[in-house]
Amino acid sequence: MTMIATKVQAYAAQRADSALAPFNIDRREAGPSDVEIEILYCGVCHSDLHQARNEWHNTIYPCVPGHEIVGRVRRVGSQVTKFKVGDLSAVGCMVDSCRTCPSCRAGLEQYCLSFPTFTYNGQDKHLGGQTFGGYSTGIVVDEAFVLRVPEGLDLAATAPLLCAGITTYSPLRHAKVGPGQKVGIVGLGGLGHMGVKFARAFGAHVVLFTTSPGKVADGLKLGAHEVVVSKDADAMQKHQSSFDFILDAVSAQHDVNAYLNLLKLDGTLTLVGAPEHPLPVSAFNLLLPRRNFNGSAIGGIAETQEMLDFCARHGIVSEIELIPIQKINEAWERLLKQDVRYRFVIDMASLKS
Ligand code: NAP
Ligand code: ZN
Ligand code: ZN
């Protein structure tokens, strides 16, 4: 706790009901294994909003959100081997973990038994207090939790891969989604649109479920073979008991039973959305015919690098709307209205004076 710190500019929520506003935070001076990154772009995840507004009932204030970070290396510690000054680099949802438990050893740091250190609202092991995220001009992270940005990707559109990308890539890979399978993606937001792109790239037959009739054309353009407006009971009925796998990326209350019903024998519904309130499940929708319902959180560091490299090989990035940070409160209001096409990304140049 004796490290030297420097101030950087950021945007923070001071309370659950306050707008985000300029705020200066401390960043530690780079230690031997640390990388100091000048943040160029930060994606806007719905989790940022859930957390800042205390919808998960664990927020420590002030809260500086942001875990889809792309930047340039400004300084490296004496023992850093993966990066040099000037390299592009990226940071996702985690900045550390215990590194010794079975999950960490298996490359599943997100399931660290001692809990990973999240990029924001985590416990800062160096400076004390809470960690602060990417709605800021700079960050210092141990190189083990810093990703390489492959050549050839648009940098702003790469930022959302660090959460929306890995959070959909990982469960689709885990379920071994591929040719011959019928796969559903629920909700066309930041996560959902990456889910559609990955499921299509993996070779599955992809069906998008949306509550927004205005997103049907986009869904097809993004790679879905079929788009179903989920409020249309007849259209839903047609897909009864036919899916191998469905990924649910909805940010708010909704009826998961409607999607369990669409799974065939031994099919799986994986939840990645994290709404504030519990989602009731009817027992019989699981029992008949024998269905699975589980969840998935982001992905490990090695798999995140694998995902970035996959994206570079396949030309996959996020569809984004680039905003100055001064528009962040407006962007959050639009997220709540399901009005995002399909990820806001903050151009951090707007915060540098
Ligand atoms: P987002 O961009 O706001 O997208 C959410 C989408 O959900 C909306 O675009 C909308 O799609 C659908 N939706 C919203 N309200 C709905 C409602 N009342 N009923 C039905 N559908 C509704 O959010 P995101 O950034 O993709 O995040 C999605 C969720 O995943 C959030 O809860 C977030 O916290 C969580 N998350 C989890 C992880 C993880 O590790 N598991 C990682 C990141 C985020 P349509 O308009 O197409 O219906
Ligand atoms: Zn996120
Ligand atoms: Zn661990």
C-alpha cells in the first residue's frame, strides 16, 4: 500500500442516482511486471450501468466503470516481456486473480476461487480501496492480464471484444457450437450482436430472437439465418423443442421459460445476461424433455487472446457508435431504451485536455 500514485482524469458516478461526471483518480506507478497504458477507446457495457446504479447491490463509490479497454503502452516495468512502449494493448473485465487455485491454473481466471480482481469495483491490491475502470485516460495493469491487439483490426471497434466479444465467444466454444447445430441468440444488444457474429462464424444455423421489430433487418445483415420477434407467439411456437443451444444476452426482466421451451432433448440455455432480479424457471420446462440451464461469465485470459486472434483472422469486430465521453449519460439512457446499434465506444481523446 506504499506505492507511488499519479492522478489521471476519469468519469465517475458518486452515488447510485447520480450522473457520471469528471473525477480524478489515482493510478499506481508501474511496478516491475506492470504495463502502463494510455487508453484510446473504451466500450460501454450494460454491466457498467448495472454497477454504477448499484443494481447488483455491491457498488463501492465513487465508481469509474469501463472494462473494454484498448490503448497504447506508455511504460513497462523492468520484468515485462510481452510488451514494449508503443505497442497496442487491451484490458478486459479482470486485472488480477490469485493465479494458484485450480480455476486460475486451468486458465479460467474469471472463476478464481478467491474471486478475480475485476477492472472496476474490485479490491485494489496495490493502492487499497476499489479498482477504477476504463472511463479514464490511463490504467496500470500486470502484464499477465493485458492482451495483445492483433494487426489489422479497427481499434475502436475492437474495444467491445474485450467483454461483449469474449462473453459470447466463450460459452459458444464451450458448447462446441458448429455446423449442423441450430443455435439461438436472445437480445440484439452489445453481447447479442457479437453472439450472432460468432455463432455464424462457427458454422451453426443461427436464429436471433429480438423484442425490437426494427432490428430484424440488422439481425440478418449481422449473420442470423432467421430473426424471430419474440413477442410473436406463433413465430415462437414454430421453433418449439428444436434448438441445440440458446445464448440469452438480455439485460432486463424477461421470461426464460419461453426459451427453455425451444430446446430439444439435452439442449442447453446459457445465461450471460445479468438482470437485477431473479428469473423464475418452471420445473417442467427443464424436466421434459431433459434440458440444461446454466450460466457463463466472460472468459479466461488465454481464451480472450484466442478470441482476439480469431477475430483478426476472420475480420470480426463490433458494430459501434463512437461517442465523446461527455455524451455518456445520454448513451446510458439509450441503452435502457434498447436503442444501441450495437455498442457505444468512448473516444478517450475527448477526455484529454
Ligand atoms: P445491451 O447492449 O443493453 O443489450 C441488451 C439487449 O437485451 C437489448 O438490446 C434488447 O435486445 C434486450 N432487452 C433489453 N431489455 C429487454 C427486456 N425488458 N425484455 C427483453 N429483452 C430486452 O446490453 P449488453 O451490454 O449486451 O449486456 C447484456 C447483459 O449481459 C447485461 O445484463 C450485462 O450486465 C450482462 N453481461 C454479462 C457478462 C457475463 O460475463 N456474463 C458480461 C457482460 C455483460 P432486443 O432489442 O433485441 O430485444
Ligand atoms: Zn461487460
Ligand atoms: Zn484463483
